[in-house]
Amino acid sequence: MNKNALDTAWVEAQLRDARWHTSSLSSGGTNCVQVAFLERGVVALRDSKNLDKPPHLFTDAEYDAFIGGIERGELRRPER
């Protein structure tokens, strides 16, 4: 699937009806990353502090690779 070729109206409808998941470790759900699993294997990721900005869209494979990198520690900030 090419997420860049998705119909804009479909994406907007999906985001309007999305069920956003927030980490249980967040401070009231207002200072964290939120994720929504959309149809067609699309995953949306947004910053709860900036809801006016469009979310980042990933394919399932891209999202799995991102989460895998986090779990393996590949995305840690380099030591200074």
C-alpha cells in the first residue's frame, strides 16, 4: 500500500472517527504521543499537545519497524 496515494476524504473520515490510544504512563493524556489504528493497514501518530497539526501516517510495516526500533533501543538519544 502506498500511504501517500490515499484519498484525502477517506483519511479525513478515518481521523475524525479514530479511536486514539494514549500511554497509561502519560500525565492525564495531554503531554504524550497518541496512536490510532485505521483501516487499510494505516497507523496514525500524533502529539497530544498539538492536535491542530496533522498526524504522521505509517503503514503497518513502518509502524512495526518503528516500535521494534524503540524496543531494541535503536532510537535512543546518543550520549553526549
